[in-house]
Amino acid sequence: MFDGLKIKCNNTPAWEQGGRLRFVLSVVEQTGEVLSVKEAKHNGLTFRIINRGGIETHLCLGSIHRYKNGGALNDDRFTYSDVVRVLGDLSGDYEIDLHTAKLLHLEYGVNLALNFKPQRIIHSAIYHRGVPFVSLSRRCTDYGAICSHEDYEIKLYDKAHNQKKKQGYLLRVEMRTRRTRLLSSCGINCLADLLNLNCWERLKQFFAAKLCEVVFVDLEAISHAATTT
């Protein structure tokens, strides 16, 4: 399922004139300098307008899965029909042209319900194509692990880690693209391409192939294995 993304949009006056978004100028806290960047946040998405030399760049980033849930958690299903509805909102309510909005980054993956703590899998992820997994958080090594390559990242983390009331165990396995060339190789260049099921299939195949290359070592099983002399 899709989650986070970053898109470069056509200039959309409706962002400021439509009344749905309230923009705030960015300020450097230490100096009080007002930057030429203004942002509005709504239902898990950030709408950003950057003005450089009188030329405005419109960016939209955040989680379209959270947007579907009104900005709440993204631990439920996010189906094709949900994607169609959310992209329809972005087009209709915010005048984002789906065919010209360039997709810069994309996060997608699966939530796996487990009957054991996801840390057992997180800690067992050793490396992928020679690159080691490292902790997603400096404060909590139990939260998740990440392996970063030039074009993409593979992440595994405890989806229910920050929930006050945990309802079972949930592992998130996720791919995050870092270069547009990876998306282009899957036939994805603009936001409208996320409505093409053939592109979904290419993303799925790439995702599955990369996961098959991950080296896992069940450290818990090894620690409980009987030793012989």
C-alpha cells in the first residue's frame, strides 16, 4: 500500500485562495529571519510554497494514507479505491493536475499482523546486497531498522510502537524511493501513474525481489539453541 510521497505540482492559486489551507511563513528561530517558504498542514499532508527570485514552486508531501483517515493513524488497509478517492480530492479540492504533478519520492509497503513481537524480525535483518541494516532510531533500537542504498531504502519497523493501546503486533515492511529514476523504471513519473495497476505490479515485483535479497538471521533462535561440546 502507498503511504508517504513528495510531489512537485503545477502552480495552484487555489491553495491560498480556496480557504481550505492556512499558510504560515517559515522563520529561523535563532535569528528571526523570515524565509521565502510557507507551509500549510492538513490531514497528514504538508502543502509548501517556495518563492525564489519571484518564481514559486509548489510541493505536496506527507502521507496520503493518513489523509484518507483524516490525518489519523495509517495502520489500516489502503486499497486501490482509496487511492482513487484521495487523488481525486487532491485534483478537485487543491487543483493538482495529476498528469503534470511530478512524483519525486514514494513510500509503499505492507503491514503484517504477527502473533509475536516484531522486534524478532527487526533484529534479525542483517544486511541487503552488502549494506548493513542500522537502527531507525538512536533512542530506541527496538523501533525499527533501515538499509539505505543510493536509489532506495528498505525499512522494517514496529507499526504499533507509539500506540498507547496496542491491539496485537504489527510489522511494517516498507520501500522508500530516493531517486526518480527508480520510479521511472516502473513507469511512474506523475501522480496519475499511481492509478495504473500495471505500475502497481512493477512496484510489487521490485519490492518482492529486494526483500528476497535481505539476509535474515534469527538471533533469538540461535540464543536458545542447545550448544554441544
